[in-house]
Amino acid sequence: MWPARPDLPGALELGPAARALLFCPHEMLRPWLTLAPLLLATALSAGDASAAETSIELGEVAVPPASSGVDHAALKTAAEGELRGVDAKKLRVLRKKRAVLVSMAIIGSTPSPFACSVNAVLRDARTGTMLAVIEGRARSEGDASPEVRTRVLRAAVHNAVSQIPEALAGN
């Protein structure tokens, strides 16, 4: 659209508002120029909220059976350490934003060769709904010294915790 020229026959005379828009096209963009930074800030801040809002924390840790030869503190320490190491990038694929509690328990062990099975129960922290039960196992060859028992326990806990992102992705 060209500016009206009164010297041409049949030309329309434009009002001041129309003339301002024709000669200053940025006037049409002024509302958008005001809103653009706000829209951009909103889009950037909402970019990856699911990763920030999905949290995994340790809930209950059951006292291990005396026959396992592993103490409660070792199980709790192993669980806390492994949960801190859960890869946040793998949690970004989750469809639901939720806080998850993980409860740990030794469900079985054998003395020689030492073997250990651990259950991790995943629950929704808000509702208490059970989301998954994961089993982790590990075993050793040779003697079952306290140090070896602790290593096997940590390996079983690692095995269970490494399955958490996949288990949550299915819920």
C-alpha cells in the first residue's frame, strides 16, 4: 500500500493515524515489541520444569536381618549415595512431575558365597501410591569378610537404583 498522493486523480486522503502507520511501520509493532521480552522470558523459564520438579529422596530403610551380617547404617549410607548419583538427564523424560520416595530393604542374603538381594519400593511422596518395586542383586566369590559384605551390599543397591528412571518412565 502506497501513501496517498493528493496530486493524483482519484487518490484518497488519509487521516493522521493512517499516515503515521504508513510512514512509521514500527508503530504497528510497538505492542509486540513490548510483549516480546515477556513472552520470551516466559518461554525460557518454563523450558524444562519437569527435571527441576522431579525429585527422588530416600524414605524408610528397613533394619537388615541379623543373619545378613550387614548393619543398618551401611544400607542407609549406600542408598543415600546411590540416590544422589541418579542421572537427572534420565529423569527429564518423565511425563509426570512428582516427588518420589524410595524405601530400601534387604530381602535375602546367603553366607557363602555372600549374596545379597535388595528391594527398592518407589512411592509417590504426596499420595503414598506405590509406583514400582525394584530388585537389585549382587554376589561375591571367596570369603565373606565385613568389607566384602559391604561392597556386595553397595553393588546390590546400585543395581536397584540404576533401574529407577526406567521404572518411573513406565508410570
